[in-house]
Amino acid sequence: MKTMKSIWNKLASLLATAGVWLGTGTLSLAAAVNDLPGGPAVRQLNLPPAVTAIAREQQWLHWFMLIICTVIFVGVFSVMFYSIWKHRKSLGHKPATFHESVTVEIIWTVIPFIIVILMALPATKVVVALKDTSNADVTIKATGMQWKWGYAYIKGEGEGIDFVSTLDGEQREMSNNGGPKKGEVVDDYLFKVDNPLVVPVDKKIRIITTANDVIHAFAVPAFGIKQDAIPGFVRDTWFRAEKIGDYHGQCQELCGKEHAYMPIHVKVVSAEDYSKWVEGEKKKMAALADDPSKVWTLAEITQRGEKVYAQNCVACHQTNGKGGGAIKALDAAAVVLDADKTKQIKILLNGQNNGAMPSWKALSDTDIAAVISYTKNHWSNQTGQLVQPAEVAALRK
């Protein structure tokens, strides 16, 4: 088996080298960006460098299957075209009159069966290994939502850490303005996030996927993982990164108009650095923990609401609150101006319009109260109304 793998790896290496040579010719003179380490490469023709054992097995399988299929294709069509040319009517050949041949039937049944078995055995081994999520060192729940990822560390070192990872605001603004400026090189364009997922190197990380609204997919090519995140269902996958670094992926399920703005950034660090990160995150969580019974002033809560709006709402509702297309405006909106504050609170907690407005239950009671108070007292919405965290907490139950 090892000898066969060695032969296939050499053939794959030759094909990959040829592909790279073809892809980096004169066209590379016009390259506007550089390869993104741990992410996509410029004019990438092969799978990205693998940093997990599973990803390496998948790459071997990829070339193994490709080479087998290529050999079969060349062999079958060579015999077919040779037969057509060699026995053409113009040379006086006449068609055979037999209708079937037991020998031929046996040959073209047995040989494909053997080939399928040879392909199925290594593939099954990899699939079984990919589904073995037992004995994980760290378990993280990844929740897809339009259009960002929520990460909750639910087992192992870091248990209790919970945050949302969103496309970097500057890059979103850059995209709204037509992309990077002429001559500007942004290698991580639309891959940079505000809060990357941090994991320790050489540890088994189990990822549990689900979603709040529509189907998403958690995928990081360098790890060899892709798992759908489906509302109401729980799926899982795992990886063990062998190299410290930054690795990038994207939602790989068409999840709505902001699908392209849902990147995944996994930062793999040493065990020591991971422990330091966990300690720092827990300190930040303790510092940011809000007393839901605290009574806020209008000035205090709207100031906080402005930050919450900029981080979570501006992508759809815009900085001026006007929305656009199917996205409803918040400026002068009836539900925002309504004296019944519970209507807007319920929308943020439960969403509406079949997920066009997603649920924001992942936000704290204080953040929801703050952003509602902000929208009620910004732009032309000068209602003077104030929502307290306790009012949100009461409706969340």
C-alpha cells in the first residue's frame, strides 16, 4: 500500500508541478494580490496545502481517483478510436454478426468491479476517520447566521467563551465602495474578521454545526473539513491542525444575498498562547458582563447602541438607516416609532419575514436594549423612548 501511495504521490506531484507552471506564466504579470497563507492562492489549480492528516489523505485520494479515471478514459477511448479506424468499412471490413459474448460480458463486469473496490477501500477509510469525532480535546459549537458565525466553546479548555465573528467593518465598507482602490493590494480581501476562532495546535477540535436561519456550511479547505449547518439540526466534524498559523474558509452554502461576506478565520496557536488567550477572553467576558437589572440612562445606552449597530446592523440597514431593496428602512419606520417597545424587541429576538430579518438572540439583553434605544433616538427618530435590559430579558423567556 505504501509503495502504491509513493507512486501515486510522484505522479500527482508531476501533474501539480505542470499545473503550477502553466498557471504562472505571462498571466502572473498582472497579479493584483499575493497568495493568502492558509487561504486561497492566486490562480490556484490544486488543493491548498494540507495541515491535517485528513486533508493529506483527501489530497492523495483526489489524485488517486483522477489518475485512475484518466487512465481508464485514455485506455477506453484509445481502443475505441483504434477499432473504428482500423476496421473501417473503406478497408473492406464487415461488421461481426454475433450478438453477445460471455467472455466479454465477464471481463467488462469483473474488471470495473475490481477497480471500484480499489477506489472504495481507501475512500471509505478516510470517510470513517472524518466522522470519528470522539475523544476531542476541545468542542466548539459553530452557529451560522445571516451573515456571520457564532462560536461557543462548550467543552475543554476555554469552556464558556462565546462570541460572534463578523467580516471586518473596513473590508465591508471597501466592498460597498467597489472593492480595493486601484493599485491597492489587499491579500485577505473579504477574509478578514473581527474575532477569529482560536484553537491550540496538535489538539483534536470537534466542531458542532447548526444555524439560526437558513442552511450554511462551515468549511476550511486546509483542514479538509466541510459540514453543513442546518437550522434545527446538529452536525459535527473535527480537525487536528499540525501547524501554527492562520487558516481561512468561507460559508460554502448559498445562504442569501450576503453569502460572500461570511468568512471563516481559524487562528492556530501554541498550547501556551492558547491558555493565555483563554485567560484573556474570560477576563474580558467578566469585565463586559452586564447586570440585566441595571437601569441605564438614555445617553449611556444609546452610546453603547451605536457600537452594537455598527458591528451588527449596518451591513443591511446602512449607516443612514435607509435600508435598501428588500431591507426595510429603520429611519421613520413605524415599528421603531411605535410606543409599544415590545414589538421591536420581539423582532430582534425572533426575526421576521422568513429569516430576511434574522434572530439576534445571540446578543446580550443589554446589547439588544441598547441598539433598539439607539434606533429609536437616531436619524429622524427622536422618540425619547428608552428600552432597559430587563424588558428584553422578560420577553426572552
